[in-house]
Amino acid sequence: MALRFIGIDPNTGDDECPTVWYNDEAGEIVVQGWKADDELRAKCLETGSIPDGEDVVRLPARMVAILRKACDAAEGAHVR
């Protein structure tokens, strides 16, 4: 697996570190984030189900630039 580190929450502490990678082989953005609480999950379920192989995670808005970088990596990989 060619997992490319894109970035980590700039305000990372010792135990909370939302992170973004790009998997070159699978063409996927990989995200580690905070688990959604029950209230947020319930709101998300108003839109549709959350399949067993998926989950809701939260990322701080301060990571927008990192997410853009991951999207650029994904877009660039598919332009080739």
C-alpha cells in the first residue's frame, strides 16, 4: 500500500491527532478523526443509514487546507 501522509491537525496534542493520508494505489483519501457522538450520528442518520463498514468522524475546520491538499493529490492521481 502506498499511503502518502498529507497532514495532521496543526493543534495536535498528545492524544488527539486527526490526520489525513492519500492511498495512491486505491485512489482514496484516508482520514483519522474524532468519533462522532450520539447526537451527531443521529443527525447524520436523518440523511440516510451508516453502513457497518462506515462511520462518521469529525475534523476541525482548521484542517481545511490539509483536506484541500488531499483532494489535490486525488485529483492529480486521476489526471494521469
